[in-house]
Amino acid sequence: MALGRRPLAMSRRGEKQTAKDVGGVQTPGSGNQRFAKGDVKSKGLLIERKDTARDSYIIRHRDLHKITVEALHEDKEPVFVIGFEGRGSFAVIPWTTYLQLKGLR
């Protein structure tokens, strides 16, 4: 596979797996449509997913803010997923959501 195509293929695999995991669907064009945001949608969740073959991924506030605003417009919870090729995936969620999940709020 050409080097330039590897990240795209990795990203698509990650989105497909995420959609399967949450019982959702992939967003056409990975959320680049005006009225179809996020990479994956499921009942109650709007998910943005980033994949990397590297050992690190930089999370920027603007990316978290973007998915949060888009999720609020759709009355969904935002989730930012980072996939490390072959080494697992991690979800970043708002602190208030975490507290609710743990029954602390």
C-alpha cells in the first residue's frame, strides 16, 4: 500500500470498527458534509475518531470543542476516540459525562 494511502485506510478501518462497537453508522465523507458531522453516529453519541501509527497523538482543545458543539446541536454526547494502530483505542469524553457514568452526578 502506498504510504499516502495508509493513514486513510487505517482511519476508515477505525471508523468502521467504532461504528460496529457502538451500534452506529459511519458518517459519509467522515463528517465533511455540511449537515453530517462527526465520523460515527449512534443513538445518543457523536464520535470523532483519529488514528495514528505513531506513539503519540496531540489533542487540541479546538478539536474537542468542535465535536462538543456539533454533538450539542444534535442532542448527542460527544466522544473523541484516538486509535493507536494495533495497540488499542481510547475515548476522551467531557468530565461531566464521566461523572454521570460513574454515578457521581
